[in-house]
Amino acid sequence: MKVLLTIEGGFAKTIFEGGKEVVVDFLEGFQYARKMNLESPEVIGVLTAINSKRDLSDRIHWATGALSAMEHKVGKLEVVE
């Protein structure tokens, strides 16, 4: 499946391709971002970094860390074994 973006003049370009489940996930993210007006350079940077990760598990854990940092602005991070 392909997701096309059509702009003025009828020009269309493919912005995403994948199976049905993946396209549904893409569309949900697209609609959420449009509804929330997520256009700041910071948000774009975070999402670009998430997208550059190697595989899905990398993306999920990286995103969880980024979201946690956004929610917890103060305090020292420590890793304990």
C-alpha cells in the first residue's frame, strides 16, 4: 500500500509505503500530529532521531527515554545493576 500526498495543482508524491497494518499506524501518527499541530523544530528533531534507529525495538526504547526526559526535567539519572 502507498500513502500519497496531493498538493496544489494536483501534484502527488508517495510519502509512505508498507503493508496494511503499517500504513494504518502511519496514518494514525499523521492524523495525531496534524491534530496537535506538532511542527516545532524540537518535535521534528526527536521524531527524526527516532526514525533513524536501526530496528523497531531501538525506536521504542529510545522514544521511551526521550519521553521520560521530557516529563522529568530535573533530577539525576542513575543506572543500577
